[in-house]
Amino acid sequence: MSPFSKLLVFLVSLCVLLQVEAKVFKRCELAKELKNKHHIPGSQLATWMCIAKYESDYNTSARNTKTGDHGLFQISQIYWCNNSNKPGKGCNAKCSDFRNNDIRDDVACIKKIYAEHQKLSGNGFNAWVAYKNHCKGNNDHFIKGCF
């Protein structure tokens, strides 16, 4: 096998692996997972769904290279995760861990961010630009028909 063929096989394998690692949730699928598996309070669920929609379009692999935000909820590498191979910063996590299909660490981190901003501003959702720009008010349509 030529070096080019080996490289091509490697790149295709890597693409397949990355696709398996990431996930684009369907709206109700994410709502149910957040509520049932991760115990997001019902009073907050619609707002979290709105934030996920506007931050990542429900895509766990989302990455904003301009701002350094990662994953479903676009968690910032400036304050909350380390953009290297070692966990670090506020959530003691690697940023790349927020871009896979396991959202347990994402949810643990957003709960921490929320609590910190709740103390600072009285509204934990203020940490997200999507909240300020799109998600203030009634967001029930993001969970309509899911339960």
C-alpha cells in the first residue's frame, strides 16, 4: 500500500471515528435526556433547550474557533475548560470532552456555570449570549409535544 493510500485510509477512519463520537440531537430527544437522565429542573428545561438550539443547533461537536466555545452549550475555554490534553479551569475538564456524544460532563459544567452566574447576577442564564439575545421570556415551544 502506498503512503498516500495509508494516509487516505487513516483520514477516512478518523472521520468515521469523529462522527461516532459526536451527535446532533433531535429536539425532544435532548429535552427528555436533560430532564430524565441529567435532572434539569422542569422550570429551567425550556430555557436550556433554547440555549442549546441557538448555541449549537443541538450538535455536540459544535466549536466556535473565534470565541473558543465548545459543545452543545458552547462552554468557554477562557474560563471553564482547558484546550489541551489535561483537564483544567473552572469545570476541571478538557474542552474536547464537551464535543462528544456523552453530555454528562457538559451538564455538570453548565450547572456549575449557572450557579456561579446566579451568585454574580441573580440569573444563571446570563452566562450565555444566546440567552440574552434569544431565550429571555417564554421558551415553552422548545419542549412542546416532548412529554
